Amino acid sequence: MSETLTANLFNAHPATPLVGESPLVWSYIKTGVPTVTGASDITLRERADLGHLTLRGSAIELDKALRAVLQLSLPAQPLSLTQAGAYSAQWMSPDEWLLIVPQGEEYAIEQQLRAALGDAHYAIVNIGGGQTLLELRGEQAINLLKKSVVYDVHPQNFPVGKGVMTCFATITVILRRPTEDRWELVVRRSFADYSYRWLLDAGAEYGISVLS
């Protein structure tokens, strides 16, 4: 007897207006927001306006579906990421990838990917509510990271287009370098405040400022 498998899909951004809060809203009030000045060598910005989807399954099938839906290919190499406009896909393991999309699009994209994948063996999970992305820019951002993560972030070892899971301070984060002057940390929501306060402390000597 054949068994039909189904998946429950939930729209995290329904039509009914809801007030959403950034994972750092409490941090901004309690810890403060250093303003941008001409002396700032690092700027920190939270990108809470993004959707996060975990993709698991066959690389061939997922790559075909991503190309059809977003004109985005899966990373061909481990520890790398691909980008197409506002969309990015990052290698997490041999059969797992992190897809980041503009906020509000994740539900429709998940539906489109499921339709494109058909009967293929796969899993798609919306994890946007459980994590956030912190963006670092500035010439001293790499020095802040050197004293914050255990992974070697020297440009020869961490070129543009690389992404890894590593230890940041005492927690695990996803560290990415999408462009020459931009670094990203994907952190769990429960560690957002800890990460924010650590970055402010570690970046104080560089005049770190926050774009909120």
C-alpha cells in the first residue's frame, strides 16, 4: 500500500497586520545605539528584514528547483555561498543549505520550490523566526573578527564568497563574507543580545557605530 506524505505550510507573514519586533529591540533600549560618526571604522547593522529557509535533499534536484524559481544556483563547493540579487544560498553540509531571501517572500518561495521539486526527496523548513543576521562593514571589521572568532579570517583563507559555521565568543554562529567590504553573522535569536553586546565591546577601540 502506498503512503502519501504531506507537509504543513505556515505563512509567517499573513495578511493581517501584526507588529513584529527585531531580536535586538530590547538591546537597543537597554544597551544603547552608538551613532555613526566620521571616526567610525566599523558599522554594525542588524538585518532582521530577511527570511531564512533550510533546504535539505539532493543537490541536483534542489539546484534545478532554485534555478527555476530564483535563477539562483546552489554553491558548487563546500564552505561557499552563491548570490543572485537579494537572494543567497550557503553550503552548510553535503545535503543542507541555508537560503536567505527578502522578508515576506519566504512563504511564496517555499511553495514554489515544493511545486518545482515535485516527488523528489527533500525538506524545506522556515527558520527565520529563530535567527537574525548581523552585518559588519568597515576597514577594521576584520580585526574585530580576529579577536572574536576561532576561524582564520585572513583574506587568503577567507575570500569573498566563503561561509562557515564557527565559534564566535562562546556561541556558534554562521560567518559569511558576501562582498569585499561586508561580513555577516547569522546568530540564533536567543543569542542576539549577547552577540550585540560582544560586538560593541570588542569594537569599541575602533569607534564602532550602529545603523538601526
